[in-house]
Amino acid sequence: MTSNDEITQMFDTESEKLYNLINNATKINLPIHEIIETYYQIINVSSMITMLKEKINSGNASLLDKIHETEKLVSEKFNSDIHPKIMDYLKICIQQDTQSLQLGNREKSKEETESEAKLFEELRQKMSTKEFVEQYDQGLLNG
């Protein structure tokens, strides 16, 4: 297998993974780890595209077509539709969790305290993820 074949195969594999993640990202209530995985995959594939565009020649039409198809998917489906929905979802979740935690000012049982600690951890993860998603958003605005 030549180096070009290996590069094409690697791009195909990573693009397919991206397609699956984007299709899955249309679900409501996407778990935090899946949100993060989706953004990392988009960043990974976008970096591959940048590198491939510099290295491949116009003779590799099938790879160029796949690159353009993938760029279109990210731009039209993810950046324009799914990304704003994820941002809104995270904002709402954080607001709801914060309000829920603010209501608990009374004496609590051990179970309630443990449940509240778990909710604090989930809130921290959501806030961290929201910050990561906002950084991606800034890249869209500046890119």
C-alpha cells in the first residue's frame, strides 16, 4: 500500500467516524462525553483536511471530493444546525442544575447530600464542556 493509499484510508476512516458522530449528535439530551467526542473528531478531521489540502495533488480527485463532502457536512449540518443547538442545550442544563442546587438550603440526609454532590459534579462537567464548545464557537467566528 502506498503512502497516498494509507492517507486516503485513514481519512476515510476518520470521516466515517465523524459522519456517525454528527448523525448521533442530532439526538436530544446528548451525553457530555459524546458532545466532547464529537467536537474532538471535528477538530481532528479539520486538521487532517488542512494537511491533506497542502500535500495532495489534483490527480487524486476521489480524495478531493471526499474532503469537500466532509467540509460541507461540517459547515452546513454541524456548524449551522447542531452546534447552536448544543450550545443552547448546555446553557439550559447549566441553568436548571444551578437553580436546583440553589433550592437546597435545608437540612439534608446523607443520601440527599450525596445526590447533591453528584449534581455539583455533573454541573462542573457541563460548565467545562460549555467552555470547550464556546472556544470552538470562537474559532468559527474568527476563522
